Amino acid sequence: MSETPDDERLEELREQKMQELQEQAGGEGDQEAQQAAQERAQQQQDALLKQYLTDGARQRLNAVEMSKPDFAKQVKQQVTALAKSGRIQDRIDEEQMKSLLRELQPEQKSFDIRRR
């Protein structure tokens, strides 16, 4: 029994589809590994923040995170980098957190509107 061109084409399509499914399955595994790595990094960052921030400083940072999540993320990364490099000697208290927030806050643009 010889294969017709339709049978050959059908077999090619099946092989192609199987290969696509295998690639997708491999991609999902990579995605899961990447997500697990992100979770581990987040847990490490949280542990460092608990170690180097007082309760008042953490509450201040959490309040900022509610209103400006991107800015809070930037501050957390900055504190984590300082902690990892050994530049933080003692725990950061609420007053130090306030000054750090002021330093890292982007410049406010003010607009003066005058009527004639």
C-alpha cells in the first residue's frame, strides 16, 4: 500500500503539530522556572527589608506603596542594594526613611498659571 501525496502531507502536518506542542510544553516549564526565580528574589528582598527597616519605616514604605507602587518598588530596590553592599550600618528608622523618600522622589514640576 503506497502513500498518496495527501497522506504524506497529513503526516507532515501531524509532525509539525507535535513539534509545536512540545515547544509550548517546554516554554511553559521555562515560564514556571522564571516565576519561581522571581518569587525567590521577592522573598530575599522582603527578608532584607525586615532585617534593615524598623517597624515604623516599613509602615511608612507600605503607605507609599499603596499610593505609588512604582516609586515604592524603586525605594525597595535601593534599600536592598544598599543592604547587600554593606552600606547600611544600623536599622533604618522612620525619620531616615522619610529623608530617603525625599531624596529618591522625582522632582516635582510646578506650573504657575497667571491670568491677565
